[in-house]
Amino acid sequence: MLLRIAIGWHFLYEGLEKYSTTSKGGKPFSAEPYLRASTGPLAPYFRGLVPDVNGLAKLDPARLKQVWTADVDQLGHHYAFDDQQRTEAAKVLRKSLHDADEWFADREFIEARRKYYHDLAGVQAIERNPAALSFERERAAAERKDLDAERKELLERIDAIGGALHEAVAKLATPDQVASSGPFSPPRTSIDWINDLTMYGLIVMGVCLILGLCTPLAALAGAVFLGQIYLSMPPWPGLPANPMAEGHYLIVNKNLVEMLACLALVFIPTGQWIGLDALVFGRKVPATAPDVPDARATTSGTSANSNPRPSPDVSPIPLSSPGVSKRE
């Protein structure tokens, strides 16, 4: 029971900390850095959960135009722009696309983008090769960090133009339109859903484990969550070390230990002992064992401390046959 409460408190506090940083307007919680830093065998899958993880959509002029055009259309639809406002928004969009085209035509940018594409292809080939050697994976992990820095540098100018475009179009809305429509929220992406599931999922699992409510289900959900965390950066031989790890591990780390503890709690009915499971679902009392004969019974089938009585269904066996003397 103490193990269940301790794990529940860990989950609850982690979830509340992520919720407070997001709701108070500070640096919001995001699983994106953790997903980007994945090094395990499922690293391509975890990175694929991040939208445009390698920035290829923004580095493609045609795809970038589609993204910016969709953003302007969503703003106009949200604030219910009239024809004049839509015309002004189209002018701002054309100006931003012209600035982006000039940046894409820059020779230095072209060379940097070509080098980024080449290095990215080499790293992805190693990451997707199950037969890659340990030193190759370590080198690919180090190059992945350099590629992230190059990606941010390449997209810095493009992100600045896109941000200015969004802000300029949003300012076209009148105060009445802003008051009636409310603040604009961009369409939710996969990383947004992952952030919410992580944040609120930790809170729900923590509360359920502390209170002993739906304990097996909460423990199983916690084990699945910790298993995903473990597989994202497993301390396996031949894989790069986790740069965010607290301590040194080989195969077994604290995430794996806590995951195994959660699996144990799935089969140990602690919520039936002390928890809301006993109130909601009823306390499960084990069946009473059937009566068994006393092991101290004598060879005649009677206990040493009982008076033997013949069964009503069984007649006593006579000591001698009728009409026969003891001498015979």
C-alpha cells in the first residue's frame, strides 16, 4: 500500500508541476525536447510524433506557401474578416512570400540547406539500420545534436517572417471582432495532444493510486507510460547515454524499476485492503475453507478427545457370528 501511494504521489506531483508551468503563463511544458532526444530503437517513431520534426516543410518554398496561406485563411475565418480586411491580409501575405523567396534565393542559404539535407540523410540511414555498430550510433547521436542546431539556424529567418505575418494579419481585426470571436487558437497538433495526455494523465493516475480507486487500471496505465519513457532512451549497450539521466545505468534504470513496481500493483489488490476500491466495488472476502478431518485422529478414525458414535447409516459390525461360541 505504501508503494502504491509513493508511486501515486510521484505521478501526481509531476503532473501538477507541468500543469502549473503551463497555466501560469511561464514556459509551458512540452514533450518535444524529450521526443527529439530519443536514442532507443523506437527513436524514429518518437521523433515522428513531433510535427515537421526536421523542418523539411518550412525549408520547402511550396509547402511553406501552403502553410502560411492556410494560417491567413484561418485568421480571416476566425475574426470574420470583411472583403477589405481579406484584401489587406492578401497583400501582407504576398509581401511575406516575397521576402521568403528572397531568402530562399540567397546563395549562402542554399549551400547551408544542401549540407543540412546531406547530413540529415546520413544520420537517418544509421538510425534506421538495425545492424549499425555502437560507435556508428553514438556518432549519429552526436551529429543529430549538430543537425538540430543547424535546423534552428536555417529556420530562424523563416520563422521571423512567418511570425510577423501572423501578427500583422491578426492586427487587422477590429476590437469588436476580437471581443466577439475571442483569442485565436491555432489548430491543435499531435504534440499538443501528447502534452495534454501526459500532463492530465499523470494527474489522474496519481490521484487514483493514492486513493486506491481503479487501482489495477491506474497501475497498468502507469506501467505503459513508464515503458514508453524507458524505450525512448534505454540504457542498453551500444546506444548513446541519456544526457538527461541522473546517475549511471546499464539496462536497468529507475524508470524500469518503477514500471515493474506498477506491474506488481496490477495484481496486488491494495485498493481492496485500504482504498476506494473496497467502497465502490465492494470488499472481496476470500471464501472460507471447507472443514477437514482432524489430523490427530486415531487409527480407528476417532479423535483422541471425542466419544465415538456409530453413524446412523452404518450398522456396527458384530464381534462374532450368531450361534458360534468363542472356542469355535
